[in-house]
Amino acid sequence: MTTGPAPRQSGPPVDDRAVPMTPGFAATLGPWRERPGPLARSLSTAVREAVVDGRLPAGTRLPSERELSRVLSVSRGTVVAALTLLRDDGWLHTRHGSGSQVRLPARLTERTTPWSLDRGGAGDADLDLTLALTSAPHEAYLAALGRAAERSAALLVDSGAATAGLPRLRELLADRYTRDGLATRPEQILVTSGAQAALTLLLDHLHTDRRRPVAVESPSYPGALAVLRGRRARLLPVPVTSQGGWDTGHLATAVRTQSPRLAYLVPDFQNPTGAHMDAATRAEIARLPLTVIADETMRDLDLRTPPGTEPHLSGPRVIQIGSASKTLWTGLRIGWIRGTADLVRQLRRNPLQPQLSPPPLEQLIAAEMLGEGLPAVLADRRSRLRAQRDHLAELLDGTGWTYTVPDGGLSLWLHLGTTPATALAARAARQGLAVTPGPHFAADRTTLTHHLRLPFTATPDVLTRAVGLLRRCHEQEVHRFVTA
């Protein structure tokens, strides 16, 4: 099975300046001689770690082998062997007549999940599948960062105080909504430091009557549930499944009998089920007498070929929020609210708004990323995620667990039959795999006990290892239950 476009040897622009050969360079590598094993391997490992930690900038050109040998007080043979190891593993690029430059290998720069999650991102776990996170599209992001720096001069002569967002970014976002069939003006956009910041600001403005519940999907995104609980909101769960989608009859009855004034919904590739709301359901929900916050964070992660053309969940009482964190990079803390111009003016007067506004340079980078190059970035990202989703689905064949392969998003929602998800997750954690059981996604924190979310953002080899370990843990858990 294909896993996306073939790897390319890529990296940042070459820095033609060699590393200064001073005692400071040896200090950059740390106590590498104290590592066990051959000196050449210890030296190559120290260089890799210095690049990852930022002590040795990627793209830096190294001096000659003879000079390295002199400064590091090792034989030239040791230097040659260490550089060969680095070159073979993709950490060094050598061009005849131009020397060698350190770099990040393609297996790190051309992937959709952060490298740290393969290295124990969940504390003691060897593999972390608790987070559906994306890493940056490396080359595109570095190029956007350079263009943003070039455009930053005008910002530096201003105060940098929080506004509704940089005009260029608000225009780009408004144009995207308009092209999607939802006419939008820039003054209807308020830029925030992520979708959770947008939700926090809206809740502070809209959820003023604590006696009334807030309707939420069950299951739902844990980050949003945490924000709602932090506002002491009483949660009114509405069922959503990967097979049947939203129970609009249940929602309509809840609105009539319990009078919520606010609902938080994820209509596009819902987290965690992957459910996608059809046009008729969107229209039906938009007619309900309550304000709907439609989280569109996953909307661009449409893995159908070609992507669909469903309308936005919209209406006079619908407010859209979005984010670049899932589509582009988790570290790009840019989100937004799309509402009426009057709502944006009111939110600007909220004392929380400056605290939930991103720095100007982040907004410049986002504007560059969301510009003309976005279609190519999305096409590549969708291709990789589609392949990883299909790979994960194949790995799960024969497990007896049930699931629906989602049309988009970042994760697959498993039903484990009679196996308790919390017990399975605990056993997996003891064997080095971190996964998230269903109750974390439940509004009441106790139901969904036989469900598990598996993100397919991880690389195919990590998914293969994770599912193999999960299947073994499941067999052990079944055996424990039978023999108890």
C-alpha cells in the first residue's frame, strides 16, 4: 500500500558559513566521549542531538574533516566514520566542492505527526497515540516563515497590541468563507490564539445564564469539554455516532424540554467519531431556537477523492470557529471566529480578548501559509493521512472490533465489543503504548466505556507496532477475564 509521495531529500537554505572552530563547538556536543560504544557512533549521536535541540542549526556547513579532527582531538578516521553514519542516516548532506551541511532527515520533515510522539511523548510510554496532532509541512512552513519575516518591518514600528487580527489575515479568511459559499466580510472575522481560545471567548460572552445547559455531542472533543467545564457549564449530551451521525430528533427534544441556549457541535469529521454532517442535517440544526458554535477545525481534512462540497453549518444563530492547528501545525496557534460584525465588535470589548489574541508574527506566518500555496500543502497532507488511515484500517481487520472508516479528520473510533476500554488502555500503558479510552470523550466522564480512539496521524511503522501491541494486550485482557 502506498504511504504518500516518495520522500525527498530536503532542508532549509544552505548556510555557507562554517561552524566556528573554537572550544565552544566541542561544548555544543556535550560530553559525547562518555557515551558507551565506539567513538564514531558517540560523535554522530551527539551531532544529531545537537541539531534536534537547536544547539547546532540545521543547514550549517561543517568544516573539513581535518579541522574537525583537530578541534575534537580524535583521529581523522573517527571523524570520517561519524560523518558517514550521519550521511547514511540522512543527517548530513555532502556536495563535492561545497563541503557538508547538517540537516533534518526527510523521515522527520516529511511526516504528519510530531517526532516527539514516537519518542515517548506520553511520559513513560514508548508510543503515544493519545494525541491527534500534526507536525508542520516543513519546507512550506520554513518558506512562509522567511516571507513573514520580510513583511514584519511595518509591524515593528507599531505597538503590537491586540487587535481583531491583521487585516491581510482577516481578508484571507473572509475570502475562504466566501469562496465556500458563505459570504463573509473581513470585519466578521476575529483572530484568536487557537480554536479553544475562540471557544473560551465565546462562552464568556454567550454563556451568562448558568442555570441553562449547553448542548454538546457525545462523544466530543476533550479539549472543548474541558473549556466548558472550566466555565462551570452544565453539559447536555446529544448522541452522535460514526455510522448514524447526529440524532437531530434527540437534539430537538432536548431544546424543547431543557431549553439550552447554546450548543457546541463539530459538523465536519467530528472528533473522535469522524462523522460528517449532511446538508439536510445542517439545515435542520440551523433552524433550532438556540445559538450554535460550529467548530470547523477539521473541515480542511477531507480525505475523500475529490473532497466534498458540503455547505458550512450556517444560519442567523450559527457562529463558526476554526483553527490552523490541525490542518497545518499544532504549534501555529492561530484560530478565528466568524460571526456578525456586531458580534466581533462586542467580543473586542471583552477584557479576555487581548489575552486570547495571537502575536503579530504568528499571524503573518498564518497569512503566508493560508495564501496561494495552501492547496498544494493540503493535497500532500490529505494524501499522507489517507494512506495512514487506510493502513490503520487494514491493521484492525480481524480484531473483532467494529469501526467506520471516516471520510476525513485525524482519528478512528473503535468499539471494542465487551472489552472495557479503560482496562485495555491501562494494560497497554504498562507495555509502553499510550491510548485514550472512551470515557475521556464523554460529557458525563463515565459512559462510552467500550470505545477507544486511535489517531492515524502516526507513521505507518508506528501504527503497525501500536496495533500489534494493542492486539496482544486485548488477548491478555480477554484471557484474564476468562480465567478470573
